[in-house]
Amino acid sequence: MTEKIGIVGGGIAGVGAAWSLHRAAYDVELFEKGPALGGNAKTFRWTVGDGHAESPLLVVAWPRKYYHNYESLLRELDVGIEPLPISYFVQTPEGHFCQDGQTAIEKGFGPEFRRWRRLVAFVTKINDVFLPKNKHNSMYHFSYFNPMNVIPLYWLARLFGISKAFWDTIFVPIHCASFITTSMKSIPAVILPLLEGIVPLEEPTQMGTWRGAPRQVFDRMTAPFADHVHTDHEIISVKRRDGRFVISEAKGRTYEVDRVVFACDADSVLKSLERPTRLQRLLLGNSEYVDDVDPTFGRFVVHSDTTILPEKHRQRILSSYNTYSEIDEVGALECTFVISAQNPSIKDAGVPMLVTFNSKKAIDKVQKRVELPHPTHTMSLRNLIIMSMMRYLQGNDGIHYCGTFTTPEGGHDLSFMSGLVVAHAIGAPYPFSRDHADAVADFNQMQRMMLKAGVRRPL
């Protein structure tokens, strides 16, 4: 008899697990509490005159040299990839900073940029001591013995002579879009070389994005089992009954499965379990999400009101920058994603497409106001410890876990990989060619981070 697996959560982790398991001939039931799949990579449908245009809102691009398995997925699904230049514009009461030209603020911080480069070199040298000698471009290199895991980047930067003003004016506005928070003082220093490899502070970078909207990825992944995809299903309980699980959703419907994969936030997992163990309560109950500590990105406005941008630089920002951040006199940060700037799927739509977080101004031409509970977990020592301990829960009593809180940092590729690792632990084979050495190495490293030694099946 074929095992039936219930997957709770329709982001890239849950859909990745369901896709991999279905390919291996498992029966799957995929549950998503919202009206559409996608998680943070949902597609938004803009009203443009009498028609519509689709685009991503939050996950808009990725660093191609690191996303080995995600790009393998896109090739498998025949989804095109387009280059996307990424650049940032920061407005402060004293002036502005941008990555493609000398400004007064950049000149004023000149000595600190030099100290920043020395800091990056220092952390890289320390990390190299604890990393494999044959390391490749990867987001998965991790050593439990590296002291940079426990030293906050902020305080190490201060020791290197980097001011709080530099941190607040340069580092936070540029990286808040990646971490979906402005509260970054707890970020471990170990991640610094990776950050500089993805989004360097001093120059624009090049990433990849979808040729079209991300909806096509989720549609193509779930097409073979579309009848077993259940949106608008908020799971409220998962109970063990007669050797199987009974999954109940808020409207009273129930489903029986043999195993459960939780691919949702840790709070939702804990609330749905009938009798959580002490270890489940300890780990799931203490996972920290960005909106637990910083409300800046907890809600946003999708709109076309360009008056929120400074008039002097408005056209330049609309045509050339992906993220505009504005810091007011008291240090509060407002962040706007300029979706229509260079995104190939919509840049010629003729309508400005903006997503503004923590707005301090009245906004017109609103298309939607969105609440964003638990978009991702914080990058902190606390969550790194929880991540490393989750291996002792994986597979216990037929329950598995994937998604952001089971990974070191909530990137799209990391979340996707967590779903593949869980599917592999259940019995699904690795879904891509083993000829791609970097992708295979990432998969094996992700297994080491998520699973106990006796459960891993290295490729």
C-alpha cells in the first residue's frame, strides 16, 4: 500500500517536499491556509488600465552563483531565467547614498568603508579555518565550532571602528530587504562574507529572476497532483489515531494520512499538535520570527503612488533602482521595493509598481494593503541553536519539519532544499542529476544540518 503524506504549508518548502514525494510515487495531500500557493514568493496581479500584469512582491530575485538546486528545479520545469541588476538608493536627512556613484555620504563614510573591507577579510579568514578545503560557492557551509557563530556582526563591526551611523545609514537599509527586518544587531558575524558575496555594500550586483511571474513555478510543480492541493485550508489540529494521522482544518474537513510534513511556521505547528512533547514545546515555542522583534515589515502597501519618492530623484529611482529606503529625523526607516524598475516581466507595463513597508506618508493609488505575519525567522544565535536541535525531532512518530525555522537563514533555495531533504528522508530519491557537483554538495550539507547521522543518506 502506498504511503499517503500530508504536507502542511504551501510555500516553496512544502511544495518542494510534495513535488519530490509525488515523483517518487507517494500519495500527497498539500494544505495551504491562504487562497494561493507560494509563501513569500506569491505572485501579485496588478490592475493596469483595463488589463492586468503579474509580478513577484517579496521574493523578486536570487543570487545565481549560490542557488544551485533551485535553478536545477527551474530547468526541470522549463522556467526561463532572466538577469536582474540589483541596486539600492538610501535617502537620509543629510543627503542620499547610492551604489553607482560617489555621493557626499559615501565620501564621508570613506574611512569606514575601508574598515568594512578589512572586517570582511578578517571574518572570511576565520571562516576558512573551519570550512572544507575544497569549498564551493554555497550558502550551506556551516561549522558548529566557528566562533563567528556566536559573535554578533554589529559588535564586531564596532570593534573594527565602524560607527553606529554607518550601520544605520548603509548596512541596515541595504540588507533590510534580504532579512525582512531592520533589527539586525543579533546577526552572527559568520554570515558576513556570504552577504558581501550576494549584496555588496559598495556596488550594484547582478541576480536572476523568473521569465514571467513565480506563479508558473508552483503551478508546474503541482500540476501532476493538482486535485490533491487544498488552498484556503487552515489546519487546526493533527492527531494520531489508530496508527495514522487525522488532519483537521478550520471549516471542519478532515483527512487521514500516514505521515505529516510541517512546512509552516513553528507557532502554527505547535498549536496544531495534540500532545506536543517537551522538546517540541521547547524548540517550536521559542523560534523567533522577525515580526516578533520588529514591526517594520509586518504590513505593507501595494500601490502606484510615486509621490512617496523624492521629487529630485524620482525618475532616476523608478528607472534604475530596485529598493528605495528613507530614514527620517528620528531614525525610522521606510522601505519601498520598486518592482517595476527592471523586472523583465513588467518593466514595460507603463505603470509604476511599488511595495512600501512601514509607510510614514499617506499613499494613494493603492492596489492592496497586506498583513504579513511571520514572513521569516530571525538570523540569530537563538535560532541557529534551535535549527541544530530540530534534527532530534525529525521523523519522530511520523512527523517531519521543513521551512525557514529548520534552516540557518530563510532564503528561497534553503527553504526549497529543506523540503527536498525531508522528502529524501521519507524515501524519495534526489530529484536532479548527480552530475551537478555543487548542487549535490549543497544537498548533502543540508542533510547534515537537518538530520541525525543515522537518518542521512548522502549521495
